[in-house]
Amino acid sequence: MDMAQSSEHLCYVRCNFCNTVLAVGIPCKRLLDTVTVKCGHCSNLSFLSTKPPIQAPEKKHRLPSAYNRFMKEEIQRIKAANPEIPHREAFSTAAKNWARYIPNSSEGSVSNGSNNVRN
């Protein structure tokens, strides 16, 4: 009897139809296959994949770009100056300011244009 137990892998499966928990002995030679399991209570067929699930690789978190940092700070600045402004309008204004932004200037501010949106 020890030999029969060591040649099988015991799995527990919940029937998709009646929620009965089934104990299934899978032969070791079939551990990498999909096994069909018939519920003894309702006769529903379930398919048990004995392969380990494939996990997606972890995404590396990138550092915020210059645009991301500028937009975050600029939206906060615009909303601090005008708390009643809708977020959509603040974002649009910040995007227009980014178009005029000179990243390597002495102040790192918006260029001096006649339609400067920055307050």
C-alpha cells in the first residue's frame, strides 16, 4: 500500500457545479498533464491542470521622467494658486507650460513668451 501512495500525488479539487471538495489521486507519471475529474455527487466533469501556473515577470518600476516630475509640481502649483480650478483645466495649463519649459535654464522655469500661461 505504501508503494501505491508514493506513486500518486493527492490533490483537492472543488467541483465547479456543486462546490463539493473532491480528493483526487493523480499518478506521478501524469503530473504534467491535464486530468479530467468526475464529481461523485453531481457527475459534473472538471478539468484539473497539474502544471504550475505561469506567473508574469515582475515589472521594473521606472523613475519618473522630467515630464512627470514637472507635471506633478506644476499641477500642484496651479491648484495652490487657484484651488477652485478643475483638475482637467489645471492639467491643460500645466501641459501648455511644459511646451514652453526650458529644463536647463538657470531657474528651470517657463520661457519668456508673449502667451506665457504660467501665473
